[in-house]
Amino acid sequence: MAIAEELNACRRFDELHSLIERTIHSIGGLRELYTYDMALRIGAFLVLAPEFVYLHRGTRAGARTLGLNAKLPYLTIDSLPAELRTLSPAEVEDFLCIYRDYFAT
């Protein structure tokens, strides 16, 4: 099956994310953020949004600073502080990444 067909066959964001991860894993220098960003952009085209908060370098640092389990590949909304549960997973990802350096102060 061609990659375009596999992408179009994805019905959930986590399927899309996993497919992209498997497809590009052998390309040196590409990390978790690249996989997430690519899945987010293709997902927007396919109308697939993240159901989880995917952790990569920036979001992992923010999660760690807030005392969340940063060793997981992603966090569920119900594992977040109550104040963040009203946000979508993509919004929480942005929040953790953008404000990671402000949490400790």
C-alpha cells in the first residue's frame, strides 16, 4: 500500500502519528517533535486531531516541571491538572511547550 493510501486510511490521530513515526524512524536527525508536527499538519488535512498530549522535548520539559509523568510518550487529558483539562490536547501541547520555562519561577 502506498503511503498516501495508508495516510488516508487513518481514522484517528494516534494511528496517523504511529504511521508517520514508523515511516520516518530511519531518517537520522528527525525527533519526536518532527513526527508530532508532521502528524498535526497532515491530521489537519485529514480532519484528525490529537486525542492525547504527545510529549516531545518541549512538552516533556513542561510536563516534568509540573510534576507530571514525563517518561510516557503522551499524557491523557484526565492525567492533567484540573486547570488544563478544559483545553484540547493540542492546546495543552502548546501550553506546556511555550510556558515550560515559566513554571519553575
